Amino acid sequence: MAHINLLPWRENLRKQRKREFYLQLVGAVVVALLALVLWHIQVQNQIAYQKNRNAFLKAEIAKVDKKIREIKNLEKRRAELVARMNVIQELQVSRPQVVHLFDELVKTIPDGAYLDQLSQKGDRVTLEGWAQSNARVSAYMRAIDRSAWIKDADLKIIQSDDKRKTEVGMSRFKLVAKQANPNAKAKPNAKAGGARKRGRRG
């Protein structure tokens, strides 16, 4: 019977399988490297996209902030213009009121009384003068309350111990009243019962 030596064939098969294993291993490494490179490229693309998006959002936020500042400046200018308009309107309203005030002072003061001092702070008018008697002062206060442009007369001082009393029988008085404007709009919460009759119109 013939003897066949299988050792060289087995050695060659072993070497061939080893080469195939190395080739498969190299192929797997190459595939893994390619997958890693693709993953890295994808991550970089996502990072670049997010950076571009963030830059876009920052630019839009800057535009909105600029518009907000412009709106605030416009609101500030509007408030200043409204304040100026209110001042002008108040001046236009108060200008004829001064004329009516002096006209009412002449109309309301009774005979036997006269003023020698007049001062005003806001709508508060202080009147000081002399009267022949307390009844003249009372008549003056009633005339003020009937006036359309002065109201709420409040007597502060009346005294007759001055030197003038012995000379001409005069009494010194001081009263405070409020300047009114019958043309002004009534406040919604004003009491209906607080309205006064007006005997004269300016």
C-alpha cells in the first residue's frame, strides 16, 4: 500500500487560512476606520450646522434688541411729547382762568370791603384785605361761593383790634378760596351733591 505524506498540504492549508484571517481582520479594521471617519464627518457637520444656527439666532436676537431699543426711545419721546402737550394745554386752559379770576374778584367783593394782598399757589387763592364789618366778610364769602370761577371760601383770620378800627372802624380779614373752571370736565367719581349753584358766567 502506498504512503501519502499530508503534512505539506496541511501546512499550506494552515497558512492559507491564516492569510484569510489576517485579510478579514484587516478588512474589519478598514471598515471600522471608514465607519469612524464617516461618523466623525457627520458629527462635524452637525456641529457646523448648530454653530451656523446659533450665529443666525444671535443675529436675529441682536435685530430684535435693536428694535426694542428703538421702541423704548420712541415711547420715551412720545411720553415727552405728551407731557409737553399737557403743559401747553394746561397753560392754554389756565390763561383765560387768570382773566376770569380777576374779573370775579372785582364782581364778588362787596361795598365796604377791599383787598390789599392777593397770592396764589396752584388753585389755592389767598385773599387779604379790610372790611367795615364782619357782615361784609360774610357777604364776600357767599358771593365767592356763588361764583363760577372761585369756590370754597374759607375764613382764616378776622380781627378788629388794629389801629384802623379806631380810625375808620375797619376789620382785617384773610380768607382762602379755590380757583375753579366751569368748563373743565367733571371727574367720574365727583359727588353729585357737591355741585354749587353758579350765579354768574364768565
